[in-house]
Amino acid sequence: MGLFGFGKKDKEEKKAVVEEVKETTTAPAGAAEKADGNYVIVNMALNQEKVIDFLGENGYTYIGKDGIRLKFEVPGVAEDEAVKIKQLIKGTEWGKALFFNVTPA
């Protein structure tokens, strides 16, 4: 088992969830016009380090932290990426129990 509780089963599960989210995620109509940057904020109190590492492995760049607010640079439209990030986290076994939200910055 890894440093943050990721065992081989968790890594395989994560990979399957990531692929599923990439294939099935679509943003609401007009979301691209509403975005005003390529950053998202993940508001969460618990497991921050685990989420920082998990999102880093999935192509998101950690920018910094302000209390419970974790800021990430995202490769696409912020609103689209916020939806994907929430689904990625909720798709993990440990993410199902977390209380958090993800918003475009």
C-alpha cells in the first residue's frame, strides 16, 4: 500500500474511473462562454494532500491553498473541468465519503 493509502486495487480503480469520466463528461450548454479563467477551487477540509496528489496525477496543476480552498490550474475551460474533477474524486472509493465542492475560479 502506498503512502496515502493507494494500493494496487485503488490505482486500477482510479485508472478506470479516469477513463470513464473522460469518455462520458459533458458540460452544460453555454458553459464555455461563462468561464473567465483556467482555474478551479476545490473546497474541502479533509484529505487535502490525497486530493492534491490524485489531481496532479490526472493532469491538474496545484497552485496553492488558502484554508480549505485548494486552487488548481486546469487545461481546459474551468467550468467543464470543475465538473470533471468532482466526478473524478467522487468516482474513487475514498472520495465517495468526502464533503467538498468544486467551483471555477
